[in-house]
Amino acid sequence: MQIQEMNIQLVCTLDEWDPFQMGEGNYDTEIADVIQAVHDIDDQEKLARKIQAIYEFSFEQIIPLANCKEIAEKLISIKNSGSCQL
């Protein structure tokens, strides 16, 4: 899978997540920040905390860390399925 395809899968996964029940398409800024974090962070716990911080900054509400860990696991799985194995 190429980077562009992986990013599309990441966007779809995050858009469907909808942690504040605002409807798809209302998290563009946060999704962009999270995708950058996915490319930079390999550790699920660290990624979950980063996701939590990104959404808290924008919405001034805290998403439970357990919810962030679930989405982080999905995102890392997508990332790992797209990386080349030699």
C-alpha cells in the first residue's frame, strides 16, 4: 500500500470514529494532526495520548484514554499493513 492509500484509510477511520458525535467531516484539522502523529509515533500508548491532546486542544473536552487507545490501535494497524517488509 502506498502512503496516499494509507492516508485515505486513516482519514476514513478517523472520520468514522466521531468521538463527539458531531458527524463525519467535522474534524478535518484534528484528522490532519493525528495522521501526522501516526507517521511520527509507533507506540500505541504515546499515540493515544497524542490523539487525546489533539482533540482536547480543539474541543476543550477530554476523550477517555481507553477510547483513544482503541483508535490508536486501529491506526497503527493500518500503518503497519502499509509498510514494506523486506
